[in-house]
Amino acid sequence: MNVLSVVVIAAIALLAAYVASRMTYAILTNFHTGRQFRKALGGRVKRLRLYRMLERRGIDAQEYLHRHPVVDIERHIRACEGCGETAVCEKALGSRAPQVDLSFCRNDAPLNAIKPVVPVPPAAPERDAADH
């Protein structure tokens, strides 16, 4: 092996090491940026009734924020922000009843696609002791 071959191989090895380190740095930076973005998105969701609507439907907010496309979450946020049914929403979200009609919500269909609200079946009629 001559000196030129050693220099070329060393240059290629240095270039490969540089590219690998830059790629690692870029990936870690993108990962961190993505986490910060999702955290900020979560803050926006928490400030809206959307957060309570997720809770009411039994949807874990953290899972929702990390598993669903940002474009869908942004659409849900805009729908919630532009909603004119705030009084109805507050009443529904404040209700302790196990079954509440949430069909007024602009996000009803998309959130039902994530986790449908399971209606509580009507109670069976009580039978008298005389029926036995």
C-alpha cells in the first residue's frame, strides 16, 4: 500500500465519521424539537375544552398527542376554538351523568373514530318479589 492510498483511506474514514456524527446530531436535534413541539401542542389542548372532552370520552391526552397526526390535532383545536356551543359544552362536560349527548361537538365524529363513547345500557326493570 502506498502513501496516497493511506491518505485517501484516512480521508474517507474521517469524512464517514464526520457524516455519522452530523447525522446523529441532526436526529437528536429533530427528536428534541419534536418533543418540544408536542409539549407546546399539549399546552394548547389543555387550555381548551378539548382536553376535558378527551377526558370525558376516556381518551388519554398524552397518548392522543403522541399517536395522532399533528394535522388532525390542529384541526381538532381549530374546531374547538371556533365552536359556538360553549354553553352546551360546559354543561355536558360538567355533568356527572354516565351518558351525555356529545353530538353537538364539532369534534364528535373524529373523536368517536379514536374512541367511541359507549352508551350506558338502560337499567333492567326491577322485578317484584312476587314475580319469583
